[in-house]
Amino acid sequence: MVRTSKLIDSFKSEINQAVNENNISKLQDIITRFWEKIETINYPIIEELNGDSPNLSDYNLVTFLYRSDENLDNVFLLGEFNFVDPKDYIFDKIEHTDVFYKTFTLPKNTQAVYRILENDPLDGIFAGAKYANRWSKFGNHPDKLNKNIQIIRNGFEEGRDMIVTWLKDPQDDSTSVLLDDEPRIIGKLNEYNHSSLILKYSRKITVYTPPNYDSTLKYPYLIMLDGSLFLKYSRIHVIIDKFIENGQIPAIVAIFVDPGLKDGQTKRYDEYPCNSDFAKSITEEILPWVKEKYSISEDPTEAIIAGSSYGGLAAFHYSFMYPNKIKNVLSLSGSFHVGKDENSDYPYEWLPQKVAFSDKRDINVFMRVGKLEGEYHWDSPDFPNQIVSHRHFTTILKMKGYKFTYDEYNGDHSLVAWIKPFKEGLLYFLAKCNKK
């Protein structure tokens, strides 16, 4: 069943009437009043699905608009809204007007980032709607009508701020995004270059120490993969600061580990897909190195390894391989769909298969995935992506008797959406430490 916006349906009806009457003045007046109304209401247009299926009671209709008098090939919404076919992201134009629109059925209180593009090529390097290609090629193209455009400040590099067009239900008072006026941290950050003999290349590691750090104490600690990314744009160090200051978690040391670099190229996609040498390097090189410089706990129940996307996959793999070192896994949209053997009968979900056919490990897992991340993704529509692989994996974890918590949040696969579940995960593990 195709669901349409009541506001758009009403506007179309008025336009058709004016066209049938051949009343050009009335037509222009209707269009002018429409755009004036849009300026006064919450946008994107969010409408409840009243009287619709009870299965959709947690969803709203969300309509995006674009205004242009030009003869455009198309208007395209670049976002992850659970559609595989790129044509499902192309706006419709209302004839005789300058109004383009696209309506989606999305979970209530959705938080996501998106772009609106003109004249998307839909072929060449974009064939199959390659999301990452578009993101890197087109960069910041915010929705000009959305007042929830926010600049996420890059705390380290001038001119590398992230412009976020933020989809947010106006009825939702919570916010995932840290505002620009957040205070400076009261803890301390120290940057290092760490070389690996095992991997034969180096990486940046940034270590956060809490206020009043005391080297005679043993601190719980967090290892955060893709470290600089979360420091720059998600400002996780600020979150940690506030939690400590408010007494929500104990003072901790946080180790922000960047992907390695070799010949100027990132090794992220070599390290994170369940690479045993990377896991070995954390155990035999990074952790001993940190312990030489900082006083962190030897208790694996007071240690957390965290990551998002491929980083979530790598975090789980590490703890699975070395549960005696770190027992707590904080995975945000882990890429558990990733396989390692393309010639096998089922070349996907290598880690879930490994867990299913191995002895249970004594670890505790916090897993979150966004409802907008797609059961199957437009990059690769033939194999299970984040949501399907998470559901497969949690079924395996339950059958094997693992301790885990799992939920699907109202968001997409982005740094913005991961902030809130990261906070929840940190509290899940460390609020308990605080009660010891």
C-alpha cells in the first residue's frame, strides 16, 4: 500500500483545480501560500499514520521537499531509509509547480543524516547506487529547508567540520548530537605514534586520562577503535568527562586507537575484518605499551573494547579471541555480515559462524543497530546487511548462552546516530563498576 502525505495530497488537489480552471493567478497564489506555510511548520513534514495498520503504530510518514524552477533530470535523497533500489530515493515533481517531494515511512523519533542532490547520474561509478561513492563525491549538500542543519565541529582540523542535515522528530526532546557550545574537557588527551613489529606499520593512539588522575590507582579502561573519528566528530571524550563529573561512571582511562597506516594508506579494512594479527597486536603490543605509561586495571571485567561498523566487528572478534584480556564488547552497528571465504557455500557472516561452532567465551556484549540500516543494502542487495546479520548473530548468541543485550534504535549508520547508543553502552558496563 502506497502511503501519501495529507499535506501534499491537499496541495495537489488545489493545483489540479486551478489548472482545470485555467486560472494562472490562482495557481501562483496556491504555490506561494504552500511555501509560506512550509516556513511556519516543522520540517521535514511528519504525519502520523492514523487508522493504518497497528504494525505501523511506531512509524510516521516523513515528507521531504525540494524547490527548483530548473528542468532537472532528478532530485535524489542520499540517505539510508531501508530501500534497495536507488529509484526509491528519487523525488516526484508536482506538475505546474516548482515543488519536488518524497515521502518515506520511517520509525518515530528517527535521527539520521541525509543529503539532497540534483541530477544524480545513476550510472558509471554510481551504478547500483553506491552510497559511499556518492558521499565522498558530493560531500555536503544539506537540505535547504531543514532548520536542523548543524555543524559538527572537528576539534582537530580547521575546515574539516561535518555539516549534518539532521532528521529529528520535533516531539523528541532528546538529542544525540553534542552542541557547539559544549565546554572543554577537564580530563587530558595525549597523542602518540605507536609502531607494531607484528604488523610492521604504525598508528596514532590518543589516551584520555580523567581529572585528578592518580598513577597509584588502577583505572577501568576503554579501547575505542577508529579513535580519532570519534574524538573529532562524536567528542566521546566530552561524554566521558560529563559522566565522570556527574558520578554516573567511575574515573576511567580511554585509549583511542586509530587504524594503522602503511605508505600513507589506511589498513582499516585489513585490520578490522577479524584479523588475528591485529588482535594479537592489541594483546602483545598495545596493551603492554599502555600499561607502561598508564595505570589501568588487570581485571578483564573492568575493560571495554568498542567500535562501530567494521570496528564493531573487530571489537567482538578481539574479545572472542582474548576474553581473558577484555570481557566487555560495545558494538555499534557491527558489520557482522562480512565474510572471509568467497569460495564457501555461505561466504557471509564469518564471525557468527565462528561463534556458533566454537566453545562459548566468557564475555559480555552490548549490541545496537539502526532500524534504518537496511535488511539488505543498496551497495550489495544480494547478501544480508546490518539488521539481518545482527538478528542471525543474536539468535546464535542466545543459543550458545552468551551474556548480551541487543536493541534496534531509531537511526541510521552514522556518527550522529551512534552517540546515544554509545552513551547507553558506557553506562551499561561502567555504572556497574561505579557500584562496586
